[in-house]
Amino acid sequence: MEVGLDEEQALLVGGAREFARSELLERDGKWDETAETVAEVLPQLAEMGFMNICIPQELGGLGCSYETYVRILHEIAYASPSTAVTLSVHNMVGNLLNSWATEPQRSEWLSRWGTVGSFSSFAVSEAGAGSDPASCTTRAVKVDGGWKINGEKMWITNGLSGSWFLTMARTAPKSEGKIFTAFMVRGDSPGLERQPIHGKMGVRGSETAVVSYDDVFCPDDHVVGPVGKGMQVAMSGLDGGRVGIAVQATGIAEACLDEMLSYARERKQFGQFIGRFQAIQTMIADSAVELAASKELILRAARRIDAGKVDPVASSMAKLFATEAANRIAYRAVQVHGGFGYVHDYRVEQLYRDARITTIYEGTSEIQRLVIARAVLGR
Ligand SMILES: Cc1cc2nc3c(=O)[nH]c(=O)nc-3n(C[C@H](O)[C@H](O)[C@H](O)COP(=O)(O)OP(=O)(O)OC[C@H]3O[C@@H](n4cnc5c(N)ncnc54)[C@H](O)[C@@H]3O)c2cc1C
């Protein structure tokens, strides 16, 4: 994503690349093997400013545009897809608060957003409510001075170490319609419990948890956005979040392409480098084109966010194309490596597994197509 960088962006993106390749790349393989969490590098990520990339400078953030953010995240994803999703979710919650939080909330939460103590999760999905978040059953009931939350969220990224849970809960009986509210719930609230989800196929260094709420109290001043507008709050986060997942996919895809290129240059069969075979060249060429197209769709969506013209369709297009392309590219990367691509010693084996989740979380490819088709059909 180097094209068109100004001097400041080039410095930030170059720093991210250097940091990611020296500090994350090797650890990422270890996290994959042991399923230990990337949380061990949170202090370094905070130090680099990667926990509050788009938060305004007056609140202590880097104050970057979304375009710069995606370029930084791309470098992280190239070296560590697990760290990329961890940061993508935390930064998404920060960006969402930057849009919806009141002045007192902004100065309480966002001024510390770059610290490990603000590490955050986005808690919308439940076992029975994935693609259809409006079927969620977690409920918040009004009590004196706040709300009592009961229910269970599933698949929550950053859910083990997270200090905050941006939680969507139903705030009126189902019979009254789809009325939800967003709450910033403290991770140390009495009644809040987290359980790790084990056995993930990929992004094994990222934390995924079941989070349960048993009469968890959330004060009135921790409601985010208007009461009853929780769905709009959560969905607005996904407009940027989906671009973040597209970037995660593109980082994986670029790493796959680089692995393909080096292998094609060193592996000989029939007395010549396999890169000389047209079939291998076709896989490389198709991957290079799809990677370039993914980056353009991502930049287009990011620039719309920067222009204040948030465009959910542009975000969905970027996510749909980049994540499906990353899976095709990862498939080819394994194919180019032959049998060696099927074993863990070669990075493509892990990248192939890491790519798989990108077409699922923050809205499956089928849901992205639904968003796009509705817009194209003019509904
Ligand atoms: C590792 C991981 C991390 C995650 N992190 C988070 C997180 O931090 N916060 C959070 O809130 N959630 C998170 N999720 C949840 C994720 O967003 C959901 O898994 C996803 O939205 C899909 O929901 P589901 O798994 O319930 O599948 P379902 O919704 O049950 O879908 C099953 C299949 O049906 C298809 N389908 C469903 N509805 C339609 C439709 N209308 N038209 C066509 N096809 C349809 C889907 O595309 C899919 O193929 C995470 C999930 C995973 C696996």
C-alpha cells in the first residue's frame, strides 16, 4: 500500500512494517502453535501508538486518517493476522466512541484509549444471533442510576484480557420491536465472566471468548449513543470495522504472494525453477491482480470514511472482495508449495488457515452480498 504516501504516512507505515516484521512475525508462529494470546505485546503496541491510531491528537491519539490507519494495519496483518484482528477490533470501538460518545465520555475514555488499560471488545454476537444481531436476547433493564444486564455473548475478540466491552443489549420487550442500546461495560464489573473458546482453525493468537452477564450493573453515563439506538451504534462501528478485516485479509494475501514468489524462485523440478512453468506464473499473476484490486477497494472505502461520507456499501465491497481473494490466494500459495505447503514448517500452511475466518466475522460474505445487492437494486 505504498503508493501515494506523504512523508508523515511513510514514516508511520515504515515504522509499523519494521516493528511488525521484527517483533511480531516470529511470535505469530509461536502463538499459532500454542494458542497463547497476543496480549503479551499490548504494551509495545501501545507504545507505538497502534491502540489509538485515528483518535484525535488532542485526546492523545495519533490523529491519523483512516487511509493511514489501513496502511499501518496492513503491515501488522502481513506479519501477524492475530495481532491485526486484535487491533482492528480495539480501534473500531475507539472510532465508534469518537463518533458517538458525549464530551465527558470522550475525555474519560478516549484520552486513555492508547493504553493497555483501555483494551476493548465489541460484544454483539450470541450463540443464537450472528448474521441476525437483532435476534439477540441479552437484555438490559432500567434500575436506579443505571441498567442491569443479563445474557451471554459469544465469539468475543479480545474477550479474555479486555477491560471494556461495548455491549449491545435489548432494552425493550421483543413485542415492542427491535429496540437495543449500546453500553460500555467495565471488564471488572461484578457478574461479568469470560470463558475462552478453544480449538480455533486460525488466528489462534487472538482471544475469542464467551462473555456472560449476570445482573451486571452499567451506570447511566456509560450508555453509548441514545437509548434505543444501539443497533445504529453497533452497525456504524462495522462500516469501518469491515474495512479493517479487509485489510487483515490483504496482509495475509500479500504474505502468501511473497511466499509463493520466493518458493517459485528456489524450487526446481524437471531441471528448472518452477517459476518458469506457465501454470505457476498464472497463479502468481492472478494473485498479484487480486491483491492490487483488493487494495484499491480498501483505499476507496477508507477515503470515503475520511471524507465523512461513510459508505457501508463501499466497506462491504472491500470486505467481500479482499477476503474472498485472500482465500483464493492462500489456496494458490499452498498449491505452489506442493506437499511442503501442507506442513507447518512453511508459513503458507498457517496463512491458509488464518485467511479462512476473514469471510466470516464482522459479517459473512453472504451478508456483504446482501448489503451490496440491496443498494444496487435500489432498496
Ligand atoms: C474467531 C471469531 C471472532 C469473532 N469476533 C467477534 C466479536 O469480536 N464480536 C462479535 O460480536 N462477534 C464476533 N464474531 C462472530 C461473527 O461475527 C459471527 O460468527 C458471524 O457474524 C456469523 O454468524 P454465525 O456464526 O452465527 O453464523 P450464522 O449467522 O448462523 O450463518 C450461518 C450461514 O448462514 C448464512 N446466512 C445467514 N443469514 C443469511 C442470509 N440472510 N442470507 C444468506 N445467507 C445467510 C451465513 O452467511 C453462513 O454461511 C466472531 C466469530 C469468530 C469465529
